[in-house]
Amino acid sequence: MTSLNEKVAVITGGNSGIGLAAAKLFAAEGAKVVITGRRQQVVDDAVHEIGASAFGIQGDVADPDHHRQVAEIVKERFGHADIYMANAGINTITPSHDVSEAEYDAQFTINARGTFFGVQKIAPIMRDGGSIILVGSLASDKVLDGHAVYAGTKAAINAFARSWAIEFKARGIRVNMLSPGPTETAILEKLGVAPEDHDAFVAMMSGAIPLGRLGQPGELASAALFLASDASSFVTGINLRVDGGMALL
């Protein structure tokens, strides 16, 4: 029997990167997987890649009505949710003196507000004993150039995890934070790393990581699986860093 057999997992931003890797692994472990994303075609492509047990919903995580719709669809289609992974997020690397109001608002709206209202709307349909995974970042613990706003959003998410671990204790719902370090995903290009600079950037970042390399999406997915499954049945309120030891330096 697989570790998530017949469980229902909802993953925001499950159409790419760490979210997609987690969706594929959860499905392989027996879960029915619901992913969300902003672009319908990308969501559809990801659902096809994940397989027959996957279902996609297009929408904006910054909009509480989207989360309400997700909860309604999941309840109607499956009756409940067992796992919720708040993974969707954005990062814009900008020194604080150059951060615009729009840039600040976008990161807090998508990262912090999106996580908060996603959990608020899904919690009523989650079965007791479920698992909530909030995707944070190494940046909430380690100072990184140009990451002040992003770090603030992820620090907020860490506070949410600790509060919710207590709020949901009577229902046996575990709430944990998963904090990736630099990971080899398409987000590198979104952060402005040109394709011709990719190898040099990876080499530079690898030198700052004790394990000497970037993480792979599958490694983060494996950590998410641990938090989603009964393997972590006595774990709640933690910040699980999967960063190759980078937070130590």
C-alpha cells in the first residue's frame, strides 16, 4: 500500500517547480491530487503530466474567492481534503531602497495573504488528522541580498504555521513549514538569470551551500511527502529546512 493511498491532496501552484514535483510524487503514492495555477493551459499541461488521478483549477491565490471556489469544488468532487500544500508564491529580488509599493504589495498579497486565506477556506472541509504544509523559504532565517520583502512574507508564513499548529490541535491537523534553499527550477529564469548565465549562477550559489549544489525539485517533494504522510504523525509546528545546510553559514 502506498503512503497516501486514497488521500485527497490540494497543492497551490502545483503546475510547476516544487509544486509539480510534489503533485507527481503524491499521485504516485496513491493520492488524488488537485492543483491550482494562474494559467489554464499550464494547469492543463501539468494535470496531463501528473496523470489520471489529478484535477486542475485555474485561479489567483491572491483572491479569497478563488480559495472559496477551490474548497467548494474539492468538497463536491471528493467530499473532503486530507492534505493542503500552500506552495504558490513569487519572489522579486530588489534592494529595499528600490522596492516599489506595487512590488511590495504583490509579494505580500500572493505569498502571505494567499496562504492565509487558502488555509482559512480549506480548513472546514479537511478531515481530522490531516496535514497542512506551508512552503516557506531559507530567506526567512538567513539574510540574502535583495530579499527583505520576500523574507518578510515567508516569516509571516512561519508565524501562521506556529499559530495554526495550536489552533488545529483539537482536530489532529498537523501544520508544518517546508523551507527550501536554492532549488533548480524554472524560477531561476523568472528571477532574471539569463540562460547563458545559468551555469555560472549555479556554480556561484553552489559555493555557498555546504552540500555543494542546488536542491532538486524531487528532493523537496520527498520532504513534503514526509510532512504529508503518517511518517510525520508526531510532527507539528516545525520549520523543516531543506537547504543543503545553507542556513548554517
